[in-house]
Amino acid sequence: MNGYFVAAAALVCVVGLVHSVLGEILIFRRLRQPGRLVPTRGGTLLGEGHVRILWASWHIVTVFGWAIGALLLRMAWPSDLESVAAFAADTFALSALAASALVLFGTRAKHPGWIGLLAIAVCTWLGQAA
């Protein structure tokens, strides 16, 4: 086992968690209406749609960071290249799918980025099966 990869994987996950939690506390809490998950109040500078995609994008960084952490953790154990490649493809596809869901939910399907991210996830799975 490669301890450096394990440490890097753990750090990526912690940084991602701190990033999302602090973003919620320091930024999005003030932009959220009571009782709502996705913030919508942008004042005169940002419209509701802008705040929604900002929220989704903020958390996509964490999702992709966790995917990188999972890849580093998998790379910590010695194994054949083929199984690592399959794990990497699955991890990337799942993270793209989660990112797609964040944009879909966060923008109420008004931002087309969710379609591109979903297509990336599907193509990744199809490419692995080919």
C-alpha cells in the first residue's frame, strides 16, 4: 500500500468537505430563503438563476475532489492496470453523474450543463464497456 496516496486521498476528502461546509456557512446561508435548500436571493447584483448555478458549481468542485480522492485511495493498493482503469472510469462517471444531478436540481433544469455532464457520464460507462 502506498501511504502517500492514502494521505492524499484523505486530505482531498477533508478539503472537499470543508469547502462545501464553509461555503454553506459563509456564502450561501445569506443567499438562502428560510426552509429552502438551494439559495435564490442574489440581491441587485445576481439574479436567482445566477445564484442557483453558483451554488451547484460550488458543490461540483467538492464532488470532483472526492472523485480524485477515491482514485488516489485506489491507487494506494498495488494491482493490475486494467482494474485500476476500470475503477477510474466508474469513479469519473459517477462523479459526472452527481455533478449533472446538482446542476439539474440546483437550476431546475434551466442550465444546460446538466445535459453535458450526463452525456459525459454515459459516454464514460459506454466507453468502458466497449
